[in-house]
Amino acid sequence: MSLARDALRVTVLGSGTAVPSAERFPAGHLLQDGDSTLCVDLGPGVLRRLAACGLDLDAVDAVLLTHFHTDHCADVAALLFGLRSPRYAGREPLHLFGAPGLRTLIANLTQAWPWLAPRDYELHLHEIGPGSHDVLGLRVDAFAIEHTKESLGYRVHGGGGAIAAFSGDAVLCDNLVPLARDSDLFVCDSAFPSAAPGPGHMTPSEAGRVAARAGCRILLLTHFYPECDGHDLLAEARREFDGDVRMAQDLLSFRLHPAKPGRS
Ligand SMILES: [Zn+2]
Ligand SMILES: [Zn+2]
């Protein structure tokens, strides 16, 4: 097996939530692998973070939505509207992935805003369930996650073998462990500190417990509500997980090389 495999690059576009923050945009992640560029979630405003990464809208080939809460997908509307610009005429098809309900969401948005309908490019909507899927030639495993009935976590296999896993919003549930198993980066909902837990979300302690059971390499805590301010979230997670734990911040970027070749 060659040592010169390409890295999977993961960049945090937004580490915040539905509550506006001056430093943190709502949820969004950029994944770059070879010629493929995809986003996991597109919360409101994160297209600006793409621009900060030096990427034009045209660069986005696919978007995977973990669920349909607005802080994770509102910029899909901004993306569809922006792509109607004549400058993007004839671009490659755009692929949107999400749980059943995606078509209804896009249809309803387009009914409210007719100018979201694609012009001079193809829009492909993929309603998917748990299991393995081909996304731009990359394997993506989807897992049902407890948060909303449409919630999916994604385990993305880079072409070089690195694995990045995304819980989306979650409560502690069994599928988080296989989602994150042996992953090089596990991006996990840590929305509220243990001292002030919130409904529908995880704490850093819970994220740490999952990371320890899953044996992931880097645990990236994210999706911080204001209740997190003043709490040592890293210490909370590190009490449960003795691996590498980081706090997400917007535009934090990782180049992932597989630490454990030959995984599935
Ligand atoms: Zn949510
Ligand atoms: Zn959320």
C-alpha cells in the first residue's frame, strides 16, 4: 500500500448554532478529497466561510444534510439562488443528499422562492437512508441518529483511506459508536456542558465516552450553544477519552491521512 496517498481535508465552516454568535457561524463542514468537494451541512451564512477558504460556489459538487433544522441547511437556499447566476451556466451537476423529506423541503422552498429552481445546470436530489452510498465516487456510510426522525450521521471514506465521521445533532445513541469506529476525525455534537444539558443534544462528556468506545483518533467537539461559555469543555471530554480532543472553531482545518490502513 502506497504511503503517498492523498489526504482528506476537512474544514469547519461553522461551529455554532441557531443562536447567533459573532465568532461562530451555524453548522457546516467542507470536505475536499482529490477533485471532489462536498459539504456536510450548510447552515445560514456558511457560504461566506467557503469564500474565506478561497472557494467559489461553483466548487461545491455535493451537499450532505444531517437533518433539516434550519441551522444546518438554510444556506442550501442561498446556494441554489447563487448558482442561478449566469456565471455558473453549464456547471457540473449539484448533488444534494439527505433523508426522505429532502425532496419535499426543496419543493417547498422552491414554491416560496421560485428563483431557487436550477437554471443551466442539473440539480440531483438523493433521498437516502442508513447504509453505504456513493457520493462523488467516495463511500459514505449513513447512520440513523436520534435527534429528529430525519437525522443521519455520515462516515466519509476518503479516497486515500482516511475516515471522517459527523454526528450531526444527536442525543447519546447506539449508532454513534459504529459511526465513529476507528475514524481519523470524529466531529461530534457537544452543544451543552454537563452542568447545563439541553434537550436533543450531547455534552462533551458524552462525546468523550463515544470517542473512547469507538477508538477514534481525533475528537472534535462542536455546535456550542451560549450555555457552553465559561465551561471547560475540553476537560469534560478528556475525563472520558484519553485521545486527541479539540474544540472546533470556524475555519479550523485538518489534513487527514489514514492512521489505520485497511479499515472498512
Ligand atoms: Zn438539530
Ligand atoms: Zn443544530
